[in-house]
Amino acid sequence: MAVAVSILAALALYLLSGRYPKPGFLSPFSLREDATARILLFSIRLPRALAALLVGAVLGGSGAVFQTLFGNPLVDAGFLGVSQGAAFGAAIALLAGMQQSYGILRSLLSFHPCLRR
């Protein structure tokens, strides 16, 4: 999911309006030469993309909190994707070689509080 969000954010930064999406727009060398492209990217496109990402994350989190707070019987941790997210984080921690060390980081990656019911 994070990879898909990153790809879509880069695509949105590249394809937004104006005469600037051009080939090489995301190249760091073209940003040094073109002040307009640099201003457009860092002043308009990047803040909008980050704001959209933050708003989406906050809305998803608040929805999960409300479902849990009100005890909706139709929604459980498996349906909301909490269990799958915790399993994914634990798998990444194991693949990164955190079997024995980095216990706190491994717990954070596996969303430990989400596993308790």
C-alpha cells in the first residue's frame, strides 16, 4: 500500500496541470536549471500531495477510532485491515533481520497495540 501511494504521489506531482509536466521534470538536474519548475514543485505540487496524503491518513484513522469507540458489531479488526497491517509490519521486521535485536522497533513495526482485542 505504501509503495502504491508513493508511486501515485510521484505520478500526481508529474502529471499536474500546466506546461510543466515535461520529460525530466522530476530529474534533480533539471530542477537546478529551471527556477519555475522548482517553484512549481516545492511551492504548489508537493505541499498539495503531502496534504492529501495526511488528510487521507487522518480520515482513515479517525474512522477506525470511531468504529472501535462505538463498538460497531459489523466491524472488527480483521475487517478494518488492522490484523493484516500488523502481520505485514511483522514480516518486514523479520525480513530486515530484526529477529533477536531491535525489539522495540519490531513491536512498533508490527503495530503491537492493534493485535490485542
